[in-house]
Amino acid sequence: MTTTASELTAHLADARATDYFFLREQLTDGQLGALRRVRTFVEEDVLPVIAGYWERAEMPWPLIQRMGELGVVGEDIVDYGCPGLDPIACGLVHMELNRGDGSVGTFLGVHSGLAMKSIAMLGSDEQKERWLPAMARLEKLGAFALTEPHHGSDSVALETTAPAPAITS
């Protein structure tokens, strides 16, 4: 008898209602809402199909596109179509996404945390207006790449630096 991918992952949700320390009682409505939206997405959309993506060595683009509907892309960025989540809500979102699949969780971390956050912190108003709303809707995607040879994904060991721009008056 063959076991399907959804049967293999079905048990992952068994303990999700367990809250021995009554942590949920300390969450705000906004935090619980983010947790519930992402948990439902993981249960109904990610877990039933994710093993197939891994077996085919494919990025789960249909799942990633659906994340734009959850109101979590852009995480703690305020305005520009981003949800402005607080730190606890961000942590709950990442906990649930990564429980479902590490690649889906990593995508949000890179897209929102590295690409969007860099624009939000360092971009001009024009750049923020141009990029962040489209990125929050996942119409534009952000990425991170390491380009030095001999370091692989070891970003701490990078040696290349860029000079600071000259400040003129």
C-alpha cells in the first residue's frame, strides 16, 4: 500500500491546539488573527501539497502567490500596503509558515525581511512608493544573493565591502 504525501504530513497538525502555558490568552486580537490566517493557510494549502514540490524539486509558486492574501507580507513595515505587524505577530507568522514548510517561511523572511525591510529603512520616499506596495501584493519579488566565491551561503565570511558614498553639501 502506498502512502500519499498528505498522509505523511497529516500528523504535523495534531498538537497545534496544545497550549500548556496558556500563551494564547496573552495574545492580542491582531496577533491571534495573524496566527489563525497563517495556520489555516498552512493546514489547508501548504501541508496537503508541499511534499510533492520537494519531490519534484520545484519552488511552490502557487503557495507563495497566495501568501499575498494573508495580510502578512511586509511584516512590521507600516504603510505602503504593508500590515505593520508587531514583533509577536511576526514571530507567530514565521513559526506557522516554517512549521508547514521551511522554504515557504524562508521566502517570506528574504522577501519581507531582507528586501522590503532594506527599502523601508534605507530607500527614498520615491523608492518606497514604487516598490513596497507591489512587493506587499507579491507582484514584485525581492531576493538576496551572495556573490563571493569560496563562501557559499556563509554571509558572515564575506570580504567585499563598498565604500560609503561621499557626502556633499
